[in-house]
Amino acid sequence: MNIKSLLLGSAAALIAVSGARAADAVVVAEPEPAEYVKICDVYGAGYFYIPGTETCLRIGGYLRYDIGVGDINGVQNVPDHMGDGFHDSYYKQARFTLKTWTGQETELGTLKTFTETRFNFGNSAGDYLGGGTGWEAGNNKPDGTSNVSLNFAWIQLGGLRVGKDETAFQTFIGYAGNVIDDDIVVDGPYDTNVVQYYFDAGNGFSAVVSLEEGSGEDTIDSYVPHVVGGLKYTQGWGAISGVAYDSNYEEVAGKVRLDVTATNELSLFLMAGYGTGDDNVFSGGHDFYKKWDGNWAVWGGGSYKINEKTSFNAQLAYDEGKTFALAANVAYDIVPGLTITAEVDYVNKGDSDYHPASDGFGGILRFQRSF
């Protein structure tokens, strides 16, 4: 009987102790809330909110590989291994471009930024037929060197933009066609620092005033900036006019453009330029904006969408310096984001004060992965 009482007492004691421990619950710390990336569709596809902020960010760019051949696109300014001449075969260029966009709504309007950095590796393209190929640093084609360049870095609040950009003489009026070698007859400069204001009336009318620094030997040499002004009317078709003032030479250049959407598949453009800087002896008649030879030049061309994956693009150009250029290509989207473009170029230079008579053909094969 005593043994039974002892066992029962021990069991009761164990139960009491266990109950006491169970009452003393273990406290587990709550996990920190995870901050997942949220999609921001205010400014278009590809944007997301930077965690913890109201700023939307987009990251993109492309990887490109160009192969150039012929009189125009195959000439290189690289001495051969014997030291008695220059390479004259394929021109090749690889480029990786990284782009960033940001956007945020503020009480003073939309705050935006844009950057574009290009990493190039290639052999150097030399002059051909007494003139440059147009494959120069700062435009949308290879510059023939292995380098890194900051092509865009600007801040914009509402309509006010400051920073590194391409001149409004190009961006506002539009570039010369959807061909790779679009500036054998050069339609203007590219790189510059800007302080500009863009106005959009919302009914098809827009305007721009841009104060620009220029670049290279055309950088301003006083406190007076280069000035670009433009007006645009955009509907189903659009006519654009732009005018620029070069403060170094005190010359004026302008371009007028007409775009026509003929059908859903076919779009056409015609552009004419005129500049007063033909007497600039030290610059060969050129100033920062008027890069073509002579006082006037014309460009025309268009794009035709053959099907969902294939398009045909062409451009013709001619200037008072007797340079005629023709470029045509077929661009094919192999898969979404990967495009191969095959282009044929022809240039004929008549005998003029700017260059001797010559002509030549060239070709470019481009592979580009955009993301």
C-alpha cells in the first residue's frame, strides 16, 4: 500500500512539473516582412519600384556584333604586321550597351533620368574615297575603337532637361531613316551637354528650346551657347521644323521634315537641310550643326513591314557637295529580342571643292540582342 501511494505521488508530481513547463510557452520572434519587388506600369513595360522608395526603375540595353565589308565598310586604319600598308578586309565591332531609366511623380511634375553607357571593342575604321565613313563616336554606329563612352546621362523634371544628351537638332526632328549607315551624307552632330525645355500642348503641337555646349572642336569658346529651337505638329502624319544657331561661327542651320504613314505597313519621310556656314574656311564649310557639304542637303526614304518578323528599310541622300548615298537593308527578328540586319550601301562622290570624284560599295551584317 505504501509503495502504491509512493508511485501515485511520484506520477502526480511529474504531471504537475510538466504542466508548469507547458504553461511557460516559448516565444518565437516574428519574421521580418519580406519586401518583394513590385511592378510599376506607370511609365511602360519593364519598370519596377526600387524597394522602399516611390521611384520606378527600368534596366535594359543590347549586345551587338557588326561585320563590315567593301569600299565603304571594310576599310581599316590598322597597320598590317609587315608595317608597309593597312589591313583591308573585314571591319568588325562588338558593343555592349547598358541603359537605365527612372521615373517618379512629384508636385512639380514627373522626375526622370536616363543613362546609356557603351562598351566597344573593334578594329579601327579609316577614311574611304576621300571622306569619312560616318562610323564616328557618339552616333548609333561603331566608332572603330575599343573604348567606353557615356552617351546619355540626363535629368528631367517636367519639361526641363539638363545633362549629357544628343543635340535637339537630331532628337527633336528625327534621325535619317532606319538604316545602319544613315549619315554618309551627315545630317547633323550628336554628342553635347544640354539645358533644354520641351513643351507639349497635348493637341499635336510641341516645341523645344535647347542651349547646347557642342563637342570637340565645336565646343563653345565663350559664355554664349549654341541654340536650337524647334516646332512640331504630330497627327497621323507629321511635319517637323528645326533651326539651330552656332555661336562659334555665328552661322545658322535648319532642317524641315515630312513624315507620312501611307499604310499600316509603309511609312515614308523626306527631310531637307540648309546652312549658311559654307564660308567657314577652317572647318571645310562645316559648323557644329551643318555637317553636310555645301549649303543644302536632302534625305528621303522609308520602311516597309513585310510581315511580323521582317522589314525592309531604305534611304537616299544628296548634298550640294555632290555626294550621293544609298543604303538599304532587310531586318529579320529571328526570335523576340534577337534581330539580324543585312545592309548594302553605295556612295558616289562627284568632283567638287570638298573631295575628288569616287564611288564605292559596302555591306554590313549586324546581329543584335536587345533586352
